[in-house]
Amino acid sequence: MIDLKALQTNDDYRAGAIRKGADAGAIDTLLAADESRRAILLEVESLRAEANAASKEIGRAEPDEREAKLSAAKELKDQLSVRETQLSELQEQVDELALAVPNPAHHSVPDGGEEDFELIATVGGQPDPPPLDHADYGERMHWVDSELGAKVSGSRFAYLKNEAVLLELALVQFATNKLVKRGFSPVVPPVLVREEMMVDAGFFPTDRNQVYELADDDLFLVGTSEVPLAGMHRGDRFEADELPRRYMGYSSCFRREAGTYGKDTRGIFRVHQFNKVEMFIWSRPEDSWAEHENLLTIEREILDELGLPYRVINVASGDLGTPAAKKYDCEVWLPSEGTYRELTSCSNYVDFSARRLGTRVKTENGTEFAHTLNGTACAVGRTLVFLMEHCQQLDGSFVVPEVLRPYCGLDVIAPPA
């Protein structure tokens, strides 16, 4: 949720929202509605006080005064009822308008769209394409069966089979062990959540078209375990020394991939169902930017140990999702396409989600909203895509990255005869 006071009084805060695509006129409409709401609220509070006082006077009134006192109290009550209805309507209007305003971009975020990112680092080279791209290689190794997945479930579904399953489980164990050693508490959360949880986590209303809905049950399949992890401390009050709280969530994730018709249709790069190891942090406000850099360090460490060449970018304001004040993407080189493609990202939401969740922390400045951060430790299926191209040998074999060998018991996987 946007900070309405900051939106009204802080020019940089307002400008940060506009940099992310917020309409200046819509912001003015929101602020005008909030001003009206606050004016009505003062009237309501005053009328409530008068009504309470009038009720007390009735009990103390002489018999000949009682009828007049009752009439005056009823008039106040009627006025209060009208104002309370107006207040409720204005509150709904303010809430609806506020939900449409994105979290302002941090001052360190570059302006622009998808191609206007800031390059932070490049690690490794850009090797030539292997004999087979990831889609053909997955079929050749009998690891991915997209045809069967389409028959059973439709397009963008696939069966993962044989050694690829062992590699996937190895990736999960590798990422999990690393995060546990770094102080993250492992969690397997529910993947179906209520609508209010999607709103509070910052995904609704803007990303609703990407989410699968079970209308009969008023439940939604999550596209990331970030959503149920955020719900773990909804409405909580932390002492300062109780933060940070770092969680590692492992779950299946689901995305409708609306708007991507005809894009990445081969293999398992872009599918409707995938597994992911996610990082989520509750932080004190003063620590959240350091925590953001820590998330990036972990993501880069995982890529380094897997031996994947990548670059790190500071995503431009126009390409940020609604809740993120700043986001780093780690993009890995995909040889068959001759370009970098996103694999992991990490974002600082600052107090945006915590305002919706009502989660606070006691600080030296009093009680403040906590900050939330999230990052992808391992998007498992997409990681396999990159490994299938970078670990593929000229003879068709697959060399397992050393860090995964203890978890899957495989060194070199020969192609089927």
C-alpha cells in the first residue's frame, strides 16, 4: 500500500511513483479523495463525541426535559449515521485508488523501460551454441516430454523424467542447504491462498490476469511462495531484535503466462507449472538495503558454483513490478539464442507490502512498518534449461556440475543409445 502522507508531502516519493507509470492525475484524484475522507472523519469523531455526551445527559435529565433530550440525541444519531455512510464510501474509494498506485522507484533505479537497465556486472563468457538447443536436448536425453504434457494438460505443460528429475531434486537440495547455512528457515507453504492474501502481498489487482483462480473455493494458485511466506506474519508486531526473519520457501508455482502467446513455446523455459526455491525476508527499515545486497550475493554465489555465465542488471523503473522499489535481475547467457535471459531476481519492497499486511516493528523512532524483501534462489526448471546447454558435450553427454554431484550421485550422464 502506498504511503498517502508521503505521496502528498514528499515530491521525490511522488516522482518515484510516476517514474513507474503512475498517472499524475490519478494521484491527484486519490489525494483529493483522501482529503475529503479525513474531513468527514473529523466530523464523524465530533458527532460521536456529541452523541455520547447526549446519551449521558438523558440519564441525568429531569422527567420534563427527557423528551427534548431524546429528540436531540436522535437527531445527532441520524446525522452520525449519514456521515458514517459517507465515510465508508470515501474509504472504499480511497482504498481502490490507492491500490492502483505502484510502490515508488528508489532513487538508484534508472529511468526507462526494459532495455534501459543499468549493467552491474558480467561474469563468464558467451560460449557458442551446443549441438542441440535445450528443447531438442531434453527430448534427446528422454528428460522432457512436452508432447505428452500437452495431451494430458495442454500447452506449456511437460513431463520431467529420468535423470532430469534427479538433477532437479539435487538443485533443490543444493539451494536449500546453502540457505539454511545462511540463517534461512525452510518452509513448504500452501500454494492456494485467499484473495486478500494476493492483495496484501502486492500482486492484486495489477497481476490478476496471470493467476489461476478456483472460483468455487475463492482460492488462487500462487505464482511464487513469496505470497504465503508474506502471510506468515500478517498483522504481527515485532520487537527490534526479532528482525531480520529470513525464510526459504520451496513450492510448486503456477502462472497463466497471459500475453506470451507464441513466445518460448519449446521446451520448459516458459511453462504454467514449475518449482522454485524462494527467499523472503522481514527486515527493520534501516537494514533492508543491506539485506537486498545480501540476497543478490546469494543468487550470484549459486550461479558461480553452477558454472553459469551471467550478468547482473539494475532493472529500470518502467520495468519494475508494482510492489518493488528496486530489483536486480541475474540473466544467464543462453547460447542457442545468443542472448541473456532472466533466471533469478531479488527485490526490495520496503514498506509497501507491510502496509497492506499491517506488520510493524518497534524502532528507535517508534513503531514503524517492517520492510519485506524477496529473491529467487533457484527457479528449478529454468535452471535446468541453462544447464542443458552449458553442460552438454559434443558427444551428447551431460557433465553434472560438481556442486550437484553429492545430491544426485551422477557425474557424467551418457545419452540414450
